[in-house]
Amino acid sequence: MHLIRSLLCLLCLALPAQAESVLAKYLPEVAASDLVAGADGFGPIQAELPVTPVMKGAEQIGWAFVTSDFVGTTGYSGKPIHVMVALDLTAHVTGVKLVKHSEPIVLIGIPEARVKALAASYIGRDLAAEAQGSDAMPEIISGATVTVMVIDDSILRSGIKVARALGLGGLKAETEGPRAEIDPMATAPEGWQALEGDGTIRRLSLDVGQVNAAFAALPDPRAAERPLTEPPETAFVEMELALVSHPAIARAVLGEAEAANLATWLKPGEAAVAVAGSGLYSFKGSGYVRGGIFDRILLVQDDVTVRFHDRDHKRLVGLGAGAPGFTEMDLFRITDPGFDPAKPFRLQLLVSRAVGATEKAFITFDLGYQLPAHYLKPAKLEAPASAGAASERGTEDAAQAELWKKIWVGKRFEIAGLAAMLGVLTLVFFFQGYATRNARAFLWFRMGYLAVTLVFLGFYANAQLSVVNLMALFGALTHGFSWQAFLLDPLTFILWFAVAASLIFWGRGAYCGWLCPFGALQELTNRAARALHVPQWTLPWGLNERLWPIKYMIFLGLFGVSLASIEQAEHLAEVEPFKTAIILKFVRAWPFVAYVAALLMAGLFVERFYCRYLCPLGGALAIPARMRMFDWLKRYHDCGAPCQTCANDCPVQAIHPTGEINPNECVNCLNCQVLYQSHAKCPVVIRQDKRRAAVARDPSTLKNHPNVKGQEHV
């Protein structure tokens, strides 16, 4: 017995302890009064859920929790953003506090007052209303768009989860697993009337009188001043809705041929609804033609909100037997994995009315849908632990995917602009011989491109790459890599893929010489200095060559520090002036602005001074530069011995006195390729021109000319 007891004790010691919640870790650091005005303490953390009561004396006035205990909160840095949130007993937000994060722009660049103002903007938000679907956008802080979007998403999703679990604001806790699932063997009745009768098809009927009355009931009196003038009984909209991802319903509503097409269109786990309508009002509108999103309809199921895009839409030419004469018949695919076709949902119709020159009033009407019971069957029971964990992971992954997709849609115009810039630059590199043939035209093209890089990519889109991105990538690779964190910033993501491709083909110059906003700022200011006759300093070659390693040492130092502390490395990465000059546009404490001004001042005399000697990002990109596949920069045998024209004229002194171009330092400005074809500066081209001119005047002056040989034989 003694042996058995000893073994049991050892077994108990071997069992892993329950992981400490994030709330338990940070709760001692937060005063209740800092989170909720008037609160004076917290109660004990609940055993079954990582939440704690918020107390005011002996009275409980709400609950507090940390977002990262409930949802993924990975930010721009690749690490979680921990936000403590307080809810009252009616599911209204009463307090928000940022307790721990590793976001570089917030650590150093954003004033504390802006962060507090962002947190305060959530106080009073009704999460019960948010659970029904909301398009409210957070107040974006310049330079911290990704961080703000992650904070907003995590506060709302975790808050709704907590409110459901605690039954706050009338929200009901979700049961473990679905109670029912689709029965694919169920049959549908024949005939349109029968489908309407048993609820397979649901209808929303609105006449002009109902719509006018709804607008008249709005608080804004202007909404009633412009009523529809048609007779009140005129049909405003007649909408019918059916869930057609069920095979039998698809055949009955769409017909055999269209049902077969639908089966090939849908992927496993996806659903689809058919929507048909007629009347004065179109449920589709025309906005989707311009923006790709159907802005008049929205599908809502619990905390799942589905906006339909044109890629998930098909126009129908007809419906099943007995269907009324609709003017609009459309099919919409639902790809959100959080949508459960066995549960009730509603289609929300948005109706607008102009109340001013640029203002509109909005009102919504709901078309509820519940699949009739005979299409359902009891759900199979699964092992609760593994199935629940898998379901939770799937839902969380879907929610995070929805967040980055939302950000990409919102940035679609910036993405299109960046794609155009990359396309133009690729053409220039592939056809650089033609592009550099006219020196003046190429100079204006390059200055224009750099201006677009500075203004559009830099000041407008904040698409400035940084060594911080590389440190975040390495941290993610060592602590559980996920694409989600990097997809949150579409322009940075696309730029890094473009940089990776350009490193393989041409080296670092594609980014450093053309796509870096701060590099563009340096070159443009230097051009302005030249125009004002500011003297240019050319460093002795020996000194220039020995200053090159500084940027590599800075990068390796930052990388080494990041292995111990990513936060400390991000602070030291302030050696990069990008945040001050590009992201924050010089709106910062004077020491940072003075540092950037000093670098730009040096760049007036030594072109791209920072790029040449101090840039850790340039050093990081230069390390693999010699692995490039192509070396398309043309050279003559005379280059370097004796000709030094290109070496003396290289903006960054990347050409050795012996004539070879150093790929680690070259920024692919293509200045040497302009000189390669110059009839005024290149000695080789000048000799060729003189030779051609001499031959044109007197072919006999050219030894071995075929005309001369012919005359000798006569």
C-alpha cells in the first residue's frame, strides 16, 4: 500500500498544472478605479471562466476580463495585445485598459493620450446590440491601423463571448455543440406554394406606406420630409429567401440543372442562399458593381456577420416550377465557417433615404429564416474535449481570417496602386536598355516614381518596411508561426513578398533604390540641394569602403538583442528614422525630429548618407544580395581601367575603382546604364560614334573595310 501511495503522489506531481489565465497574471497590476470609474476592488477570479467581479463596496457592478483569454489578439509585432475590459450587468462596456503589448508604434511613437482616447471610445458600447451585427469602425490612429483594428476586433469578439457565457444583456449562453445538423436525405415538397407553406421559402413584403411610416418614426425629422409619392399600397419590395445548399431544396427552388451547377460551385463546409425580389426597390443596388460588395443586404447569425462579395454571387436566369415573376433572382455563397445552416439566421435589408445634399437616413428590415425541422436531424455526439477544442480553434481561426480579409477589402485601392507600381518597376528592370536610352526622360521618370513612393507609399499608405518586421518574423518562427499576424497589413505583406522576389532576381536595389519612402525622401532632397548648388562631397574610396560595415554591425546588434528581448530591440531600432519621418510625419518629440533632420542634412552633401552607412534594413537585405540570379547591369572592358566615369558618377559610390559593381551596395538606380549608352559621357560610345562618323565620310580610312578591299583588287 505504501508503494501504491508513493506512485500516486508521483503521478499527481507529474500532471501539468492548469495554465494560469492572462487575467490572473495582470489583475494585480490594475487598480479597479483605473478600469471603471467609481469601482474600488475586484472579486475572486471565477474557476470556470477567467473573469472577475468588479466591486463598488459590497455591490457587484460588473465583470472584468482580458481579451487574450478568449480570442486571438496577435498584433503587428506578432505577439498578443492584452486588453482588460469591464462590462456592466447589461453587457455595456464600462472600462478598457491596454495592459500589455509589444506594438512598436505604440511603444514609442503614439502619445499615451491617443491610446487612452481610443480606450475611452468603447465606454458605453452595447455588446448585445453588437452581437446582432454592426458596421461601426474604430477611430483609426495614424500609423497604427493594424494595431487599432486588432484591438477593436478583440474587444468586441471577446466581450460578446463573455456576455453570452454570463448571460448579460439578455444574451444567451451557447450550448456545447450544435443541437441539430442538416439531414441531406430529407426531401422537399413539390411546387412553389408548398415550399412557401412549410417554411422552406420565407417572404418579406413591404409596401410604400410601411416604408414611409418607418422613416417617419426615426428621430431625425428630415427623414419624413421626403416620402415616397407612390400610393401607400404599392409594393416597395417583395423578397423571398431559401437556403439552397440542401440538395433537395436546391432542386425544388433552382431546378435540376442549376442545382447541379451549385453543387460544383460550393466547397465542403460552404452554404448558399437564393434571394429573389421584385418591386420598386432593388435588394442588390448598384454599389457592388463599383466596390464588389453588396451593401444593401447583410446576413446575421448570432455574432457571425456575412457581407456578400461579387466573387460569391451568381445571377440566376430562372427558378423552379411555379415561381412568381421576379425581377431579381440571385445566388449567394456563404464561406464563413462560423455560419451554421441548422440554426436560425436573418437577412437584413438596408433602405436609405436622402435627407440632405450629402446626408442619408438609414433603416433596416429583417427577413428571418429557420430551416424547417424535417430537414434536420439530431447532431452526432463527439468527444467533448477534443471536439470542443477543435471547434473553438476553427471558430477562432475563422474570426481572425475574417479580420484580415476585412482589412484587405478596406485597402483595395492602396493595394491596386502598389500593384501598379510593382508592375511598372518590373517592366523597367526587364527592359532597362530601352528605359535608360534617353537620359532626360529617364531622370524625370525616376524622380516621378520616387515622388509617388514618398507621397503615396510613405505619407499616405505608411508602407515603410523596417528591420522591426524582420525581428517580428524571426520571433514568430521561433514562437509558433502564423500567417494571420502578417496578413493584417496588406501593403507591408505584399512589399515583403516583392522584396523576396527581387532579392532572388536583382538583389536589394529594387526596394532600397525605388520603393523605400525614406530613401526616396533622401534622394529628392539631395536633388533639390544640387539644384540650389549645395556642394557635394565625395568620400575617399578607402573611407567609403570602411564605413559600409557599420550598417551590418547595427543589424547584427539589433538581431542579437531581439533574441533576448524583442521589446528592447524594437526600442533600439529607433536608429531607423522611418517611424519619425514617414509614419508619424515628423509629429514627435524634438530629439527624434532632430535626429532625422541631421540625417537629411548629411544627405544634402553626401547623397543617401543614411542608406550607405547606417541603415540596418539595407544591411539585412544586402547580406543575400550576392545570391541573385541575374546580373543585367552592362559593363564595357574599359570600365575601371582606364574609365572611371560611372564610378565617379555613381550616386552611392557602389562601383569599385577597378570597375566592378558591388551588389551589396548597389541600389539599382540604373544611372550607370544611362551612362553606358551616353553619347556625351561614355568614352566607349564616343569612340564608336567617331568611328562611325569617319566611316561615313571616307570608308577608305577604315582598315579592312570591304569597299577598300574591293578597290585594291581592281
